[in-house]
Amino acid sequence: MEIRGRRSPKTFFVREARPKRLRESTWKTFISSPVALLGTSVVLLVVLFSYVGPLLYSTDQIHTNLDQIRLAPSGRFPLGTDDLGYDVLGRLMAGGRASIDVGIAAALLASAVGTLYGAISGFVGGAVDAMMMRVVDALIAVPALLLLLLLASMFTPTLFVMIMAIALISWVIPARLVRGETIALRSREFIEASVGAGAGMWRVIFKHVIPNVAGVVVVQATFQVADAILLLAALSFLGLGPPPPATNWGSMLNQGLNYAYANDWWLIYPAGIAIIITVVAFNLLGDALRDSLEVRLQRR
Amino acid sequence: MTRFLLRRTGQAVAVVFVVVLLVFILAHLLPGGPRAMLGLQANPVTVRQFYAENGYNRSIPVQFGKYLWRLAHGDLGFSYHYNAGVGTLLVQTLPRTALLVGFAYALGLLIALPIGVLQAARRGKFVDHALTAGALVVYSMPAFWLGLVLIIVFAIDLNWFPAEAPQGQTVGAVLSQPNALVLPVLTLAAGTVVVFSRYMRSSMLEALVQDYIRTARGKGIGEGRIIWRHALRNAILPTITLVGLSLPFVLSGAVVIEQLFNYPGMGLLFWNAAIVHDYPVLLGFTLVVGVAAVAGSLLADILYGIADPRLRVGRSS
């Protein structure tokens, strides 16, 4: 059993080993699972809320309005307004968009880079592999949040910088996973046959390795969306996220913190609960995907 | 065994080298180069002097050599913001963070171990699922938000505990305000409970299917005794190792907690440094935590190899 990854033991709802019926399709396993149903529908709801919501409930999230600061929830403002006069419900949608944008973009980028890196490292092997893996080990050793704070302090924290920074610290997990899978695959007959027939490294990686590790990568990427959303929230809460008028759930809480004593609960609870719901949903989705794709992560 | 130790140590040295290299590269990626460490207002004379002293005007390999040399002498850099050496600052703030993290660890283990054992014993039953769901929710909850809610409920509404952590300079002064430690410790412990109880659960599940458990059952030993004596003793070792290895991550969690509760430890120091762009502190702290993490995992592997003979062979990198 090995733990070094940033999210090794945190598998929550994994279906207990169950003999898989012959020819039962991945898709069938997925849709018959209540965990998958819950995870998928909540993720969809959050996405609809954040991206389609602003079309139905249009608010000004750019200009401050000091005539309407910190108003309690009412008919006009279902979740009240914040200290700059922004409508909190509208801000929750805008913040959700930023959180999901960063989460998904960072996870995609990290998975793409990590998959290639891991596949090359595992395929080439030997001293090159050893060297490439020490780089991964080093990046895993330094806690993500510290590196992220350092990067956010160095560069102006725009959304783009956030995505790059989170991807920069997250690609090592898929890299290590894919490297392990690649080493296992390399000794299989179909890859040996391919190499024997004269296929080069790139052909083997793109034709054989990547299709075979896709499941592992997809599951890991789903968890990384959840982790990236939490990282962005923590960073923004610490005041090192994208500056206003841009917002996300973490920066909303950073602002709300100042009015905790004033009992402005609508500045504290909605954004926090939004983070929890979204992160839970992505984790459930990851667990369900893992079950249906029959992927084993980080365990031996 | 010796071969394993040698290879493992060699790997760790290589990883430490990469961590150092990484921090060195980051210092050069600072906006404006290493001069950024002096702050925005540094005048050209100071910059020139700083570059000459630290060799930043030489070629990159020479700079890296000089950097290694300084590190080898325990020089982690100088914070011009605090006008103190980074090493000194870390040593000053370490005891307070150690106190916070220590209490959180103790409380976390105290709660997590029974939860993990209970879940493994009732695997697949309602209790197991309920606790798993609870763990997932707490795992998905930002620690700062949990802390914020605890402050609102217990400090503002009920007025049971102060919202600010102890401000004392020494360990004794901090401990003289136990009330003020409650909320920060609780908040930090919540995250550790989730992770530790998951470790304990899976470790117990692994232990419960071993042959010696079947033997014990066959001998007619009661289920309670099997779980608490036979399985737990074997399951606790891997858990403790994993718990030890998660220290760097708990430490980074302390950054958030210390900032929220204004607790003057290493985390608050690091956060302040990020806000005021005090790069020597940021780089020095990152380096120390990275190296400590590598050393910790090396130590864990060595101790594990000594404690569990089954692992001495057949381990691959």
C-alpha cells in the first residue's frame, strides 16, 4: 500500500467488490448506480445554475451600488446584497462559473500534461524514468497550498494564472498513475507486438497506452476538479485569488468574513454550502466513474 | 534490506536536490529576478551589493553552487521585511504551530481511530455508510468555512470560546489560554479526522481478512476481542505511518487556520509573507517543508521496513 498522492485514501463511495456480469457494459453499471445518479445530477444542476442562471436572473456583477449595501434577503434580493451592493444570488452564479471554469480547465490541463509525462517516463524507463520521477516526487513533497500561495504572490492572480498554477501543482498525480499503468502495459503482448512491428514511442503511446489509461485519467481528473475548486476557494479566502470585480465562492467568503459579527449570515452560508455541494458532487461522480470503469487508483 | 535502504536513501537525496533546484528556479522567476527579494523600494546600490554578496551577478551554475553552499551552512535567506534571518523566524514560530498541529493530531486520532474501527467492523451497514457520507461532506468542506461557522456559533452567538487564538509569545503563554485554543484546534482536527478514519477503516478491513483472524475466530474468540486486540494491533501500524506522512499537508492546512484565527505561528508568517511579497520567507519555508516531507517519508519507509519484515523484499519504486 502506498500513499504519497494528495488524494489517496479519500475514496468514499466505492461499491464493494461485486462480480461483474459478463458483457455488462460500463455505461449500464454507471447509470444503475445511485451514487452516479446523485453525483451527475448535482453537477448538472450546479453547472446550469452557474452558466444558465445568469440568463434567467440577470444582475449587475460589475458596477458597485452603494445605495444597496448589505441588505438582508427580501423579495427583491432573494439572498440579499453584499458590502459593495452586489446581488448575492447573482454573485453566487458568477462565482460558480469562475470556480467551475478554473476547476475543469486546471484538471484538463493537468491530466493532459500528466498523461503524456507519465506515459513517456514509463515507456522509456531506465535512468530517464528515474530522473523524471524524482521531479514528480519533489513536486508531490511540497504541499499544494504552499506552492500555490507562493505562485499567487509572485504573479498577478488572474483566472488564467490560477488555472496554470493549479495545473502546475496537480499534473504530478496523473503522471505517477499513468507511469505505473504504462509500465504494466509495456510488457503486454499487444504492445510488444507493436514495438516488434516497428512502431515508435509516439505511436505506441497514442495508439495503445493512452486509450488504455483513459479510464484512470478520467476518474483522477474528476477528483482533481473537486480539489481544484477547494484550492481556488482557499487561495481566494486568503486574499490571494483573482481581485474584484472578478469573484468566486472563496472570495465571497473572504468578503463575508468581515461581517460575521454583524450577523450577515447570507454572506457566509450560501457560498460555503455551494462549495460543499459542488465538491461532494464531483467526488461522488469520480467514485461512480471509478466503479463503472473498474479503475483502481493509488492502491496496490 | 541494505540494498533497499541504500536505493531508497539515494532516491530521497535526489528528490531533495530537485526540491532545492525547484526553489532556486522559483527565485529566478520572481518578477524582476532575485532582486525582488529585497522588496520594491530597494535602491540600486543595495541591489548591487545584494547581488555581489549572493553571487547573483555570476553565471547560473555558480549561483546554484553558492546557493547550495549557503543552504549547507543553514542560511535560508534574510527577510528584509522583518529584518531577520528566515531560519530565525521559522524557529521562533515553529513551537506555536507545533502546539496547534500537535493538539489537532491528538484529537484527530482520538476521534478517527474508533470511527475507522467501527466502520470496518460494521462494513456495509448503515453506520458505515452514514459515517462515510459524513466524512465526504467534511472532506468537501473548506476548513476556513468550518472555522468561520464555528466562530459564528461558539464565539459570537454562544460566547463560549474566544474567536481569536492565543496571542502569547511562548508555549507557556499560549497554554495559559486553553479556551482560545479550542476553536482553532477543533477546526484543524476536523480535516484530520476524515483522512485518518479513512486510513484506519481500510487498514482494518485489510487486517480483518487475514488468516490469523480466521484462526482466532476458529478458536472461538469473541468478535470484540478479535477486533480490538487482534486486528487493531496489526492495523494500527500502517495507519500511524500514513498519519505521519500527512504531516506536511496538515501543516499547510495550518496556514488557513492560523490566518483565520490570527494565531502567530509558521502558517501566519507564511501567509503574511505571501501578502507583502516577502519572497525569502516564502522560498525558505517552502524549501524546509519540502525537504522535511522527503525526510519524513524516507524515515517512514525505513521504520516500516524494520517493523514489518514482509516488506523487506519485493518493493519496487
